[in-house]
Amino acid sequence: MVDLPEDTPLDVVDHLIAEAEEHRIEQVALIEHLSRLAQSTVDAESQLSQIEEILATLLRRRAYLQAS
């Protein structure tokens, strides 16, 4: 989970969203690579879920900040 101070500015949240999206893309590529090698993707998929949860939290925070 992401624990951001209440006064985190929108530009910082946008930067964190961009970083999280990059990590999500990299993790998806890793899962695809592992699948092609017939390797287990369980851990990589678990990490992807965590990244997606963080991204969703950041997107909610951005929506909140934009509405304020």
C-alpha cells in the first residue's frame, strides 16, 4: 500500500503514477518471458498484483487532488 502524506502535491503523485506504470509494464513483460520459458509466474504475478494495487491507490489520490 502507498502511504502518502495528505499534503503530497499533484505533480509528485503524477510522477509516482508514471513510475508505477513503468514497473507494471516491466512486470508484465517478465511474466510473458517466464511463460515462454515454461517457468513459474506465481511470484511475478503476485508482485504484479501489488504494483496494480499501488497504481490504483495513486490514481484515486490523483482524482481526489484534482477534485479539490
